[in-house]
Amino acid sequence: MKKIYFNMATRERRAAVVEHERVVELMVERALQNRIVSNVYRGRVVNVLPGMQAAFVDIGREKNGFLYRDDLLSFHLLDEDENKKKQRSISEFVKQGEEVIVQVTKEGFGTKGPRLSGVVSFPGQFIVYMPEGGYVGVSRRFSSERERERWRKIGDELIEGKEGLIIRTSCEGQAKEEIERELKFLRKCWQELWKKEKSSKAPALIHQDSGLIERMIRDFSYDDIAEIVVDNIDEYQLLKELLEPYPALQETLRLYREKENIFSAYGIEKELERALRRQVWLKNGAYLMIDQTEALTVIDVNTGKFTGKTDLHDTVRKTNSEAAKEIARQLRLRDISGIIVIDFIDMKREGDREHVLTVFEKALKNDRTKTNVLGITGLGLVEMTRKKVRQNLQASLSKSCPTCAGKGVVLSDEAQAFKIERQLWEHRGMDEDALVLELPSSVSTVLFGVKGEHLKRLEEVLGFRILVYPNKKLTEESYAIRYVGELSEATAQLERLKAN
């Protein structure tokens, strides 16, 4: 059973999902962030690239959206042999300057613009409605193939014209009338949107996706929620309205009234802080090291303090099994996506490798985001992918360190001292009398010696005075030549630095 906590009292709106008393998902939304996934736009094609089978579309944002040929509605609806269809160029389906209706499927990352699709969809509690989807899909997570086929037939009966549906797992156990009611509501939403679209000029936003509360309630099975707690009276009233058709779920709703921040009161704040750390400790004393880049995440498993009680094989198997469960949780918690490589502790036995992989895949079944485990490589690494939809938690809550520029390391005092010395040598034999140098105190000690014994030798060799200001407040890798010129003015400059 799940518990959902909403922290809505401040401008940063947050939600946490707790399973078995452990936080498994964290969602953060800011007004300034302006989340655009699932928004629908009327856009204008600004460039068609046949070589990439894609087009750039102006949707009124800072960066143009990226639309692949396979995501174009006209390509999607083309009734033609698949092999022949795939040989067609994107230029046959869309032209520069053409206006198109598109939906954002992935946020822009770094230098990349948002990913777009011409197949518009509206998710509900039980179905995903595609006004012009043209097919019925059924979730693979249904309990049986027979049940999947039954719902496929129901979907075929419910759709009209070019409509499409995706039947979600939450339909299992529901009456056909319930799904039909939701379909009528989503169909009406599209009709209202279509009226608005006709009067819009590209580029224009014609549909804003739901807020954090609506999305969280929509995306979870109602039978699976034990408690919902929110700390804002207005959002509490909104939740009451949303849950009005579900009296049993309405009873789980509670308004948090205490002064202490709701995330702090329920221990979620500490979990949020831990989710930004590189090292994650496991209950048995082993630990994970998680290193994220823009396109790849590497997770390393280490035995740490765990030494086991029987033999080496047993220790490795237990550590890897515990790590597999925690890695699955961390992927959800941090919203890590893209390519993921996991370096489990080396297992000699084939049975142990299969066991750990099974444990891992079972733990991933609770993940609402699509994952694909490719298996174990010859080097013993597990390769997998996780669908990227939005920025991960680290990208949302942190920024690159201005000192190390995101490298995670800075030059040692010795390396920086030698770097500065090389720059001083470039001034050798200059006409000016003196130079004023500001640098970190620790680097100054390495460069010129504890008592400045190397400074005089350096001045003799270079042929000018070096006036040094060791600044304790300077960050790592910061230094500057503040003045080059006459000795009297250099002395005055040094005094001004010291006074500040």
C-alpha cells in the first residue's frame, strides 16, 4: 500500500510516495520551472532534415521542438506495408512553414529542445485517449492474456472513427461503464481543445497539462493508496473534489495542520537530502556509488562493512541481492533515466547471476516508468535503459559547482602552484618593475615556501618584484594577477587589497 504526502504550502510544490515506510518517488514542481511535458501546441515547422528523418518545430519556446518522422500523425496513420513505409522520407509528410498540432513527450535537456509527437494523447485514471490514434493498445501488466484480450475487444467497441485507446492496468476489475464514462469526459476535453485550436495562430499553447496534484492522483491505482496527506487547505479542498466519486479513497485524505514542515515531520526531508548524495549505504553495511552524467549513469556495488557469515559466494550473493532492490528504488527516487550500467560484485556462479537479475527485475516491476534490462555482459555488468521524460532529481535540485565546473574535483595545491609559476615565467624580462598576485593561502605556501624562501629566488630569476596577497577567502582554483607596473603603484594596490 502507498502513502502520498503533498507539501504545497510554499511556491515549490512537492509530492512524495512512500511504500513500506520508505520513500520511493519524489516529485518537485516550481512555477518558474514551467513544466511542459504533455502540453499541446500549435507549432510551425521551421526546418525539415531528411538526413535525420526529423523536423524542428517552433512552439513558442526558447528552443525549437524536435519531431521525428515516426511521430508524425500523417506517417502514423498511413496504411501501408511497414517496410515500404519506413523507406519514405519525412519531406513527403511535412513541409517547412507548415502548421502542425504537437504534444511534448520529453522535456528539453541541456542544449536539446523538447521532444514532440504529432499523436496527441490525454491520460486518464483508466485509459489514455488518442483522438486520432487509430488503434487499441492494452497494458502488458494485466494478470492474464485472456483479460488483456477481453479489454482489447471492449476498447474496439468504445472507440469511434479514427480514435485510439490505451487500456491501463487500473482497468482490471472495473466495469465497462466506468471506462466509458472516462472516455466521454476525455473526448469532450479534446472537442473543447479543438475549438480553441481553430482560432489559434502558431506558435501557440492550446492545452496546459494538469498540475502536480492532478497528475499524482491520476497516475496511481486508487485501490493501492492507504493515505493521502496535504498541508494546504486549498489543495485539500481540490483533492476532496477530485476524489468525490471514490468515497473509500476520500476517507484516506487528511489535512496536515502542524507548524513543522510536513516533509520534515514524516522523515521525507532527510531522504531528499540523501537522494543527492553519491554514496548510498545498504542495511547490511554494503554501499552503492552512483555517478550520473547527461547520457549515462554508472552504479557500483561495494561490500563495504558487510563481511558475511558463511563463505565468499554467500556474501557476494546477499550483497548483490540487497543492492538490486535498493538500486531499483534509487532509480525511481532520483528519477534516473537513459542508459544505466550497474557493476555488481563479481559472481562466479551462473545461478547466483540469474538469481540477482531475477531479484532486480522483480523490484523494477513497481516502477511506473518504462525500463528495459538487457542482461549481464561478458564483463559482468548489467546494462539497462529507463525512459527519460523529465529532468532527474539531481538536475532539478542542484547545479554544477562553479569552482570545479561539474568535474567533482579541483587541482591540488601543488598543481595549482606550478600552474601559477609557469604563468609568472611568461613575464620574465618584462620592462615593468613589479607584479601583484592574489591567490589562496594554501597555494601561496606551496608556491613560495612557508617563510617565502622561494619567492626571492623567483624574483631574481624573473627580474621583477612579486608582491603577494594570500587570501583565505578565495575559492579553490581562484587566483589573479591584479597589477603589473611601477613598484610604488604595485605597493599601493597591495595595501588596497589587504584593506578590503
